[in-house]
Amino acid sequence: MSRTIIISNRLPIKIESEEGGFVYKKSAGGLATGLGSVYKEGDNLWIGWPGISSGSKEDYQKITADLSKENLVPVFLTEEEIQDFYEGFSNATLWPIFHYFARYAVFEETFWESYKGVNQKFCDVIIQHLRPDDTVWVHDYQLLLLPGMLRAHFKDISIGFFQHIPFPSYEIFRSIPWRRELLMGMLGSDLIGFHTYDDMRHFLSSVNRLAGIGYEHGQISIENRRVTVDAFPMGIDYEKYATTATLADTLAREVRYRKSMGEEKIILSIDRLDYSKGIPQRLRALELFFEENPEYLRKVSLFMIVVPSRDNVERYRLLKVEIDELVGRINGKFGRVNWSPIHYFYRSFPLEALSAFYRMADVALVTPLRDGMNLVCKEYIASKIDQQGVLILSEMAGSAKELSDAILINPFDIKQIVDALKQALEMPKEEQKKHMAIMQSSLKRYNIHHWVSLFLDRLAESKAQQRHSITQKLNQKAHQEVIKSYQDAQKRLIFLDYDGTLAPFTKDPDQAKPTPELISLLTQLSNDPKNQVVVISGRGRDSLGLWLKDLPLDLICEHGIWRKEKNEDWHKAENISDEWKQTIKPVLELYVSRTPGSFVEEKNYSLVWHYRKVETGLGELRTRELSSHLKYLTNNMQLQVLEGNMVVEIKPAIVNKGVAAKMWLEKYPADFVIALGDDRTDEDTFKALPEDAFTIKVGFEATEARFFVPSTVEVHALLADFTEVS
């Protein structure tokens, strides 16, 4: 029976040593809550670091045995690994880069080596427990290499990956020296999830421009697999926070806190100590607010909680000093004996206390400079049972995409935060309730349990589609099957694409002339009386007709517009016109002027925009723009827009390689039919052939073909074997 294996840097427990043994405390985090119902079911597992870095072999054995009762599997890390892998590469390299603080990033080879080593250690532990039909769900930036490592051992296993922090733009991500290795590690997954569409888009752009791998409709074709990339905004356990807000303990705390603070309005701020949270900017905005709105002195206070985090690290220590100094300055500047502008707590609080703070707060001020999601704002909304309160939210937080009824601000714009505070404090209660009701309705529906189910269902769906469409590699057994069928046949019809199939794809199309070896190979094939060899290409007849003019084979050029049987003249497809060129060519020339390195090739009855020599990424971007533009223009023009290998081609819609191939099938009935091609346009040929035909894709992209081979080398080897058995 298949299982779900959850992998994260930390297990959902905390281990504390006590005299005579260990105490295990469950984590109260959102992820632990959401995945709790998953890993506890049946034989499912959660694998991760247990939070302890030293101990005897006997200690580790006891911890392992204790955790196994809870479906938990520990990966033990050394102090050095925690320092270099976690504090080092994960938090001193990836964290600042992914949060757009590239100036803080540290690029140390020792950190990278440790990161690789720990990811491999996780992989080794997982392999000990994994079964071929299991589903693996890997979480977050500490384990970016893990999906690729697992894929190397289990080619067909179902792997999902979710990133809980932002994914930066290509320009930021490219600064990491090991960027390609990280991307390829992630691409070991079948489904890659992010909180927002922007993060998804940045990832796809980096894959395209840094790894040279294209994508279409959020899907990446790699090694005969389709990797799906999508956005899955993470929710909270809404009922948990709504229920906690009604508990007696919570209500009692609220009464005590209210009594100590008086009747003043409360602005609530809760963050972990981190430079990405925008805490100093928030404090400067509060200072400016009181300067510009002195009428709110003694009437409004900021209740600010900063949860300690990494304050032994110099940058975090300096941040803590900056926050302390700002709080001291503002309290000293505006405070009175019986009133403080800021109530500052550098500590964590239990859930019931947080719930009381949420209930009390008239305004929640959540202004990260960059955040993957930010769940504090969602917890605040879920806790507002009376639906009174206002959320001020940074547009840089992933949650801003869902919570459009909040007051959205640019966290770098201090004046905008000041204006938002005034707007929030003066918002009528009915308007507060209206906005709060809309946001609560959304959060109830898209809660943490919905997020878990949605991701796992999409992973299962993606894997099923992948397995359904998978193409078998032309291995030794399949190769022999093709040779045997070829040998037994009396009449053979052989369709061969040219660029990328017979000749290697090159950025300079003029360098694709056939070699003497290829000419010899095609000559031998064509001279066999049982063979009808057809070179079927998108190339123009001028070049292909010249290169292969002395060979006894058939030519189909420009996707079927021009046809030539051996020893006969060229024939043009009927009802073909080129009058449309005067409308389309200026559009292509416009894109040439915008795209250095591109050029237009004019064939007799088609136009081709080439971007082989264009900067990686820019060509793909322009292709999407141009294709969209052309499809709009040609909607009623009976033209077809084809995206090929580094080209966009426009031609009459009444012809394609498939139509031409059917003509040859009718004219030359055969008991052996084979087609080889590397381009999207060759898919028309594959679809046109009978089910028992041998269709072979050259390359790893998704295809309708029955088999695939990696390159032209294997094509030549197969054709050479044909000549030996004829």
C-alpha cells in the first residue's frame, strides 16, 4: 500500500533532555498542524532533524525508537553540520538571496559542501524507509537538492516539493554560484509549489535562463518527464484560532491586559527577529505618525512582540540593537508617566496570550519587506470574532494576494504607512466588519487542510498524467524490435526530419549542411528497392533541394508546401498564396528591431522568425509575445503559427507535415512505417501515422511518439543498422 512521506528540515516536535531521559513536546506551528493528520495515518512517516545535535549512540537509538511510535524518523546532524548547513548555507546564503537582501549573502564553499552533505544524509535516511509506490513531499529551502538526489535512486517515484519562502527574480537568484545545481535539484520533483504566482514565475524564468530549459503553461519537460509548477497559497487552521479566541483562558487574559493598558487603542505587531520583517521601518513610521498626528498621543499604543531568533549572529544582534534604540527613542520622545507609545516584548507567548492580543488589537500592522506568505495576519483575522479590527498589510507578503480587503501598503514607503495608520484608526465599525467578513470567509474556505489536500491531489494528478504520457526510450530491446520489423518488411516508408534529426541542431543554420557520412548513409538507404525514403522538413526547398539533389529520395519542404519525388520536379500544394506576407512581415521585422540577434527568413510561402543567436531568456520572452501577437492577427487569415526549435514560423494552415505524410501513406502502402523528428512540428507527422508505425522523438521533450532517443547520434546508429540488414 502506498504511503505519504513528509520531509522537512525539522520534525514537528521539540526534544528536551531531562534527568533520566528525554521529553518530547509537539510543535504548534501551522505546518505541523496541517500535516498532522497526514503523517499519523497508517504507515505514513515524517522525516527530519529532531532538534538535538549531541548525544551518545544509545541516546540516538532511544530517540529513534521513541519517535517511531509517532511515525517520526530522525535525521541526526552534528554541531558542525548545523553551523555550516543550517546557519551557514541555508540562512546566511539562501535566506538573504530569496528575501532580496543579496548584500547580506555569504558565499562560502564550505557552507555549500555541508549543504550538499546534509541533503545527501537526508536522502540516505529516506532511502532506508522508502518503497517504490510511496509519495514523497519535501518542504522548503533547506532541502532544495533532495528531490534530485531521490530521483537518481527512484526514477518513477512521486515527489512533490513546496517552498515556504519567496523565490527571487532571475537577476537576484543568478548571483548564487551554485544556482544551476539548486534548480536541477528542485527539478527532481514532479510537482513544485510556491505561495504565489510571482514566485512561480520567477522560478520558471530562472530555469529557462540559467538551466536553459524551456517551459509551457507551467510545465517543464526534462528527461522525458513533465514537471508541473504551480501556486498554492498556504492557509491556517482557521477553526483552531477562532475557537481559541473564545476560550475562558483567552478571555481572562484579555481582561487582565485591558485593565493594565486602559482605554487606549491597540496597534499590534508580531514578528520573529529578522531583517526581512521591516521592523525598523515600522517604528519610524509610528514615530512620524505621532509627529503628524499629536491628537493620538495617549490614545494609541503599539503593542510590539519580537520573537528571539539567531541573535547570536552579528547581523541579527545589530538589528536587535537598532530596534531597542528606536523603541527607546520613541518612548522617550512621546511617552508620559502613565502612557507609553510602545509596549515592547522581546519574547514568545503561548497561543492563548497571542489570541488575547489578537482580540484586543484595533489594528494589526504587518509590514514585512518580503515574506513568502505571513500567517500572523491570517491568525489575526480568524481571531476577530466580533469582526471589528483593521489589517494593514505589506504588498510584499504573499498573503496580500488573497487579503485584498486589507489596507495594502508599500513597506518601504514610510509616509504611506503613516496614512494607513490614520485610515485604520478612523475607519467606521461597519466598514471594518464588511472587510473583515470578506477576509474571514476566504480564510475559512482556503484553510491549512484545504492546502494540504489541494497539493497532494495535484501531485497525484500530475504523476498520473506524467505516467500516461511517458515515452519509452529506444533501449536495446526496442531497438531490436524495430530492426526485426524492418528486416521482415517488403515495403518500407521512412520519414526523416532534417534539422535536429539527421543533422545536429546548430545556432547557425548554414552550418547544417550534410556531412559526407550522412550523404553516404542516406544513399544506401534510398538505393534499397524496398525503401521509400522521405526527408520531411520545415526547411526551404532551395537549401534542402540543393544539398540532397543527387540522392534518390523524396523531399517534403516548408512543412508540405513543396513536394518532390525522386527524379521528378517540384510540386506546390494547391490553393497556396503568399499575399498574406505583406501584412505579417512588418510585424516580424518589428520584433527583429526589438531583439538583437534575431532575423527573418523568407521562404516561398512561409516566413520564419529565428532567435537562435538571441540572448537566452530574451528569445523565449519575445517568442511568447510574438506568438500571441501573430495568433491574434491571423485569427481569420487561414494561417498557422508554429513554435519550433528557436523559431516561430507562419505558413498557410491547409498544409503541415501530417497532411503531407498522409499523402505518401496513401501513395506508397507499406508494411513498415517509421518517422523520426525532434521538433514540435514533427508531432503532426507522428499523429498522422498508423498505430503500428514506429515513431521516434529525438530529444527529451514530451511527445506523441512511441519512443525517444537522446540525439542525432542514435538516429545515425539506427539508420546504419538498417543498411546492414537490408
